[in-house]
Amino acid sequence: MRKAKIVATLGPSSSTAKEIESLVTAGADVFRLNFSHGTHDDHKLRYQTIRKVEEKLKKPLAILADLQGPKLRVGTFTQVSVTLKQGQSFTLDSKVKPGNSQRVCLPHPELFKVVAKGQNLLIDDGKVQLKVTGSTKTEIKTEVVVGGTISNRKGVNVPDAILPIKALTAKDKIDLEFALSLGVDWIALSFVQRAEDIHEARHLVKGRAWIMSKLEKPAALKSLDAIIQASDGVMVARGDLGVELPPEKVPQAQKNIITLSKKYGRPVVVATQMLESMINTPVPTRAEASDVAHAIYDGADAVMLSAESASGKYPVEAVTMMDKIVSEVEQDPNYSKTNAADARLLGAKVLNEADAICGALRDVAQAINAAAIVTYTSGGYTSLRAARQRPDTNILSITPNISTARRLCMVWGVRSVIGAESKNIEEMERLAIDTCLDMGFKAKKKIAISAGIPFGKPGSTNLLKIAELKR
């Protein structure tokens, strides 16, 4: 059973029931609805189609609603676009009128308060680079460092400043409520800069979904510890992060995010340009295959496809290739050794009682050559803490809640099934044994079981039990 998960973005290339079922068969565990594109009706139809496929295949599937977040853009130009030359002066101001080769409107008054001399402004994903030479309440004067053409409403990045902008825009709040009304399992929050951004979103979500923080701003890296602890999961969003951070620094940032996420037991997704060439070709470059593999070697819970599956020519082939790369890495003995070494480090960083139990659970499962680790969970906590230990043994998560089973589709090594809530330890053991045997685990082998007593109380993981697979 493949342990790391695959997230596939849906779009024009992958919206029918047949296409979505093919993606699941190829290896997709989670489907992303990108609210930067498409209408509410588009997303509703895709949501309903995923649930129909889920019912047909009898397999929980997670749905991630990815909110657009605030987008900073310049205004318009008299001639639609202008070309800036290196060394020239260029002004961004608050004047609401079309720009020219000397100036353009920047319709974001909050930026004028925080941008300072010496800082950088990046236009159109960094294709044009400006250095701030001075600023007032209504103007930002710059010198062009890297010239190029700017057209209407191109994006603006400010990598050197923490911006006084909330992660949730008015559009995001509408999209958020709509996504929650559908019943999505995860909300991806864009433009996270500080832990307070997650607290605001959590107040609105009210427990209806888990929150994933997209790390795409250098400012977020300065508050990484607090952001990860406040989140249910995190995404290494390398698109915008790669614009605002020098390319040579992105791999180190990715490793740091993955390491800290594993420490706190938060699922971590690596995203953007993973198999980019497969948008137009049926096979990836060798560098792309290595990129996916290294994310898995580093310990990512999931890897994500964006345009490859949403609008590319080969969506099923892209998921199939992702599945092959991940599976190949997980068969490498060095991968198991790395996980074991990480587990030893985590053992020295026990955060709570559940981590102590799940660390012992991993060691016991290895000692008895267990057929499976079985975790009982109502809200997902026990399974999350078990996954944090990265055991070699597969984790079978039994939960009475379909919402929990779906959310855990994002989590490394966890396969969720729906089971009745147990009233006592004997019922729990019997259900674990019967479920494992029904799923084809070998009879007379042993399993290691973990749960929380009293049953149904979230966050109470305190039980470890060994049982033999027999009727």
C-alpha cells in the first residue's frame, strides 16, 4: 500500500465521472478545487461527481477547496502595455488613471504604508524587478533593475515586507462558505503570513473542515513554527514562494517546512511544477521525476498536481507517473532507513501522551512483524499521531465518521475505513480483527491496536493492544 498520497487538481481536462474515476484508479487520493478559476456551479458539479465516484468505488476521497487569497495587481495602461528599461525610473501611485512608461496606478493603499527604500517589487511573477528608491503615502518611486514589458493588471509581489493584508478577502469569505456548504474536507488558505491568519479562518470554519496553510510568502518562514502549530496541515506552495524567494533558497525552505511539519505531526503537501512538462507531453523530465522523489524521501505526506491534471493533455498519465515514482521510492531500503532515523529523532521529541503511545506502537509493530497497525479514531487524532511516527507497517484507521475518513486521505500511511463505534475493548478488538481479515490481511498474523479510552473522546490516545488475526 502506497503511503504518501497524491493530490490532483480538477479542471477542464478532468471533470467528468469517467475522468475522475480514472484518476482515482491511477492513484489519486485527494481532489483539489481551485477557486482561483471556475464558477460556483463548476465546483458544485465537480464536488457532486467526486462523491458519486466515491460511492461507486467504496473508497473515501478527500476534497480540498483552495481559496484564491489576495492578489496584488497594477492598474491599466493607456497603450495596454509598456516596456521598461533597466536603470530608468518608474513610479507606482494612487492616481486612478491609466499608466504609461513612467507611472502606473497601484490600487492597494495599504502597500504605501509598509514599502521602504531598498526593498524590491516584482511584477508579473518576477519578470520585471524594481528597487524602491523612496515612498510617500501616495507614491512608490523605483528604479528598474530588470526591465521588460508590463501589461494591464499584472501581479505585484513584495517579498521584503510583511503586508498588512488579511489572508481572507471578501471573495474568499464567500467562496469559503460555499465550499463548506458543499461539504469539502480541507480548506487551503492562501497568502498566510502569520498564525493570526489561521485563527481568523478557523473562527469562520467552525470545525466543518481542516485548514491547510499555503506557505508562499517569505514572511511566513519567519513565523513558521507558530503557523504550523496553528494549522491542521501545510502546503509548500512553490509557485509564489519561488517568485518571492531566490530559486536557490526554495529547496532549503521546502526541507525546513517538511521537517517542522513532521515534528508537530501536521500533514505536509509539496506542490507546484512537480511534473510540469506533462501538461503537454506524456512523460516527465528526469529532473521532475527526481523532484517528486526527493519530496518523498524528505518525508512529505502528499505531492500535488496542478495544471498537469486540471488542464493538461495527459491527466491520467500524470497521476500514474506520480504513483510510479512514489511507489519506487517507498520500495527503496534507504527510504525505510530514513524513516527509522526520523522516528528515533521524534522519539526524543515526545510532545504528549499520545506520541509516547504511538512511538511504542511503531516499535511493537516492528518487533512482532505486525500485519497492520490499527487505529481507532473519531476525529482523526490517533491516526495523525500514529502517522507522525512513520512506521514501516501500514496504518489502518477505523472511524465511525465519514468526514474523518475523508480528511485522513491526506495523511501519510493511513488507509481509512468506516466502522461502528465500539463500546468496550473487546468490541474494539473484534472489529479490528474482522476488518483486517475482510481486507485480506493474512490470518494468524498479529496486529497492533491503538485507541483512546473512553471511546469517542477526541485527543485521548492512551491504549496499545496486540491481537491475533483469527475468527
